[in-house]
Amino acid sequence: MNFLIVTHVLHAKKASNYFAYAPYVKEMNLWLKHVDSVTIVAPLLASKEISPIDIAYEHDQLEFKQIPAFNLLNIVASIKTLFVLPIIFFKIVAAMRKADHIHLRCPGNIGLVGCVAQIFFPSKTKTAKYAGNWDPKSKQPMTYRWQKKILSNTFLTKNMNVLVYGDWKAQTKNIKSFFTASYQNSDKKEVSLRRLEGTIKFSFVGSLSPGKRPLLSIQIVEALRKHGHQVRLDMYGDGVLRSELETYLEKNQLATYIKLHGNVTAAIIKEVHQNTHFMLLPSKSEGWPKVVAEAMFWGSLPIVTNISCVPFMLDSGNRGILIAPNVASAVTSIETVLNSPKKYEEMAEKAINWSRNYTLDTFESEIKKLLQQ
């Protein structure tokens, strides 16, 4: 089987290996274990450095088709898109013509082009992984809404399983509720529940970008400290807001209990989850946030905004804390748990038990079924 991946994910090349964002590549490598050859159509940036959060694809029959990245964020970028879009479209169509199975990664600009291109190949078997928020009621960019409409239209999109996060009502028959995973069954080691004693440790794991609201995480921990709680926050990740956050920490003299660590390896993040009490992620939007499931796996109780399929993951607040994106409201919700150690332990135990149903072993088993259809 020649397996085609169409994705917007930025790639880098070193020797004969292609690298990209580790959680995505780690997932794709599970698909690639069950195919004969793979073609990837994606942007490749010579200037992109390979960071600790990048890993390489694992397949000895891999062909990479480079296409330009594009966006519509301003007039100049939009004009450039008019010239590169035909090139991208025809490269994707050419790759689809040779493929036995077409796999789209959505949402994203390249994913949108792929959604249109796949219409011309109704007889080929296809899957699409919609890694964003599938909630029909959520406010999303127009390009995201177009992708959702095309993918769920069974007249335009034939012979495709669309994998989405969450279980949503009134969906077309090709929409399949799915999940993602980070750990294997063999990782199910016994976890010692943390006690709410001494310094209470919080973590933030994600990009330092507006969508993840890292400043809100800082302000929540800052407010808890002002309320007399002995807390600290360790933040892992990098992004455009880093200098702004550093300035805020310095101006408000918070560096003694809030620290920015930058990008680190998955092994370090695993240790973080094993040793912290809570994991903060007050995002504006999510699909199935892996970091939430990872924290739960090791007993770090997630504190997450009430978005996408997160309420399902947290059982509406029974195995984690759902917050509004507001400091005062979030602090009140968190203090309810901080002031009840027994409740905290019960929630953490429920989180551990639930998250361990979603392992890479189960994920790979489901992938094999999709590829055999």
C-alpha cells in the first residue's frame, strides 16, 4: 500500500531523515508500521531547526514532496497565496493519483486544499484526522468551517473515515469519534497520589502563544499565592509570548515561584507529570489535548477551560477542574479542590483510571482496522 499524508505541519531534513513535531510524528509512525511505502506532501523549511520537540519518521520507503507553506494573514501573504495555490493543488492531486490510501491532516490551510483535491478521487480509500475542535457550536475561522463542511458532506467526500475528537450529535455516517494517545500498556506503572502538603506544584505544558493563554496560567498561580497558598508554577514550551511573559514575571517579582523552562524532551515532561499536583491549560481552543491525557495518566490533575471534548475527558469536572478563562472564577474553582485533600485524591484516581484506557496499543489496533477497510 502506498500511503499518502497531506499536512500543513512544518518539516526539517537532516541527512536522509525528515523531522517534525514529535506528537504528530509519533502518531504517524504507528500508521506507517502497516504500509509498504509512504509519500508526504508538506512544507519543508531549510531554516527550520530541529528542536527537542521534533522527531523523525520511521519508514525505509518514504518520499517527500515539498510544497510552500501559505497563509491569509495579510494582503502580501494573500497575494503570494494566489501564485502558490495552483502549484500546491496540482502537487497534491498528482500524489493522490499514485496513492492507495489518502490521509489528510486537518484543520489547516494545506488540509483545506487536500479536502478539495480528494473530491476528484471518490473510489480511493481515505481517512482524515481532524485534530481541532469539532464542536458544531464553536466559533472557528472560515477555513476551518469549510473543511468541516466538505469532510462531513458524503456527496463530496466518499469512501472516507473522518476521525474527530468527542461524540457529537447529528453527524453524517462518515464521522467517527476517535482519540489519540502517548503511552503504551507497558507504561501503566503504579502511581503514588500526591498529597496537598508543602508546596503545591503546578505545570503548564504547551506553546507560549495566545491560543494557550500562558499569561492567564501565571496570573492564576499569582492569585493563589496572594490568597495564601504555597504554590509554584513550572512552564514548559516556547513561543512568541516568551519575552512578554519574562517581562511580566520580572515586573511583578514572580520568578521565585514561577519559572519558564522552554522546550524540553518528552522524557522530562513525563517526569513533570509524575511529580506535580496540577497541570494548567486554559486554552482558547483544543481538539483532544494530549497533554491533558498525559497528565491524567500520571496523576497530575488537569485544570482546563471548558472547550471542545475536554468536558468529556474530565467527565464534566469529576476527574479534573473545568474553569472559565477568568482569574477570579478559576481561582475559586481551584480552591474548592485545594481545600479538600480527599476530593483531590479521588479526582486524581479517577483521572488515572480513565486515561489508561487510551493507550498507543489501543490506538494502533484501531488504526489497523481503518487501513484494512
